[in-house]
Amino acid sequence: MGPVRTGLDERLDQLRNNLLEDASELKRIYSISINSLISYDAEHTNQVLKARDDARKAFWERTGDILLVLSMNQPMMGDLRMISTYLRGADTIERGIRHARDISQTSLLLHNELGINNIPSNLVSLIQMMNNQLMDLISNIFESVNSKSDLNIDYVSNKWEEIGKTWENCQDTISVIPGTEIGSKSGRLNLFRAISRMERTGYNFVRFADHWHHALNNEWISIEN
């Protein structure tokens, strides 16, 4: 008896659509978190905290949907690669929104506990640049997911390299800003934490891109290297 594929293609398309919707929400929330960091807007932070709770619930729903597809069908190897990649994508998005929460919480600490009213403009510019690079990276990956076409591996690799360089520039800048401008040691450490969350978000999506390429081509690559 052959594999049971009744409705499988439609279910796989729905999983992909869910992932695309969640990626769009991640980009929206991440941009809000960056605005909260550079503007100390409490309303921005509240939106991100709520989105984090929503993302946790959505992740378990997405996981359940994926497991349901496995239980209702007998997917072949290519289908299994795609299903496992969707699961990896759901986890990567949930982690990204968790990072956005951490970034927003940094703004609250700087403003409410350390009395810092604004971040120096040169650091703001670097944070905005890094966020733009990160959003470009995520958008490019999910354009491939949307069209089910091959990744632009060179673009993803180059964008990841840009993120790494901007991250290093952020660290250098934070290291030399006078303590009075960023809340001394505590503020400095929390700003390091915020930009490190951005770098880790980028890394996680590059790793997801590896999995997506494998799902499409049955070939493992390592873009981050």
C-alpha cells in the first residue's frame, strides 16, 4: 500500500502560510522593541511583552498542527524534511520574539532604574543599522519560503557578515561611552545584552536558512561559516 497523501500538500501549504504569518509578526514586534530601546516608550514595551505571551501560545499551536499532519499522513522523506523545517522555523520565530522582549526590558531598566533618558546618537544609529540588516536578512529568507524557491545563499551570507560587523561596532561604541551617559556598569552590561540578542536572532535565522536549503535540496550547508 502506498503512502497516504490525501490532503497532505494542502496541509503543508497551510503550515508554510502559518510560518509566513508568524515571520511577519516577528518583524513587526522586533521593530517595536528596537523603538522601545532607543526611545524608552513604555507603550512600545507593553506591546512587545504581550506579543511574547501570544507567541508562546502560538508556538504550541503550531507544534500541534505539525504533529497533526504527521499523524494523519504517511509523509515521504522530502515531506519530512519540509515538516521538520517548519518546526524549526516556528521555534526560531518564537525565540526571536523572546529576544525582542529582552531588548524592550533593557529600555525599562535604563529609564526606570538607572535614570537614563536617551542613548547617545552614535549608538542609536548603529542599533538602527543592525535592525535594518536583520530585517533584510529575515525578509530575504522568507521570500524564498513564500515562493518555495532556492535561497540566495550569497545574499544571506553577506547580510550575516554585515550584522556581525555592526554588532562588533556596537560593542566597541558601548565600551567607550562614559558611564554617566548609559547608567554605568549596569547600563553598559544591559546594552551589551540587548545587542547580543539581536546578533543571536540573526544567527538563529541563518541556521534556519540552512535547514530550509536542506528541505528544498536534500543538501546540508553551513551559511554562518
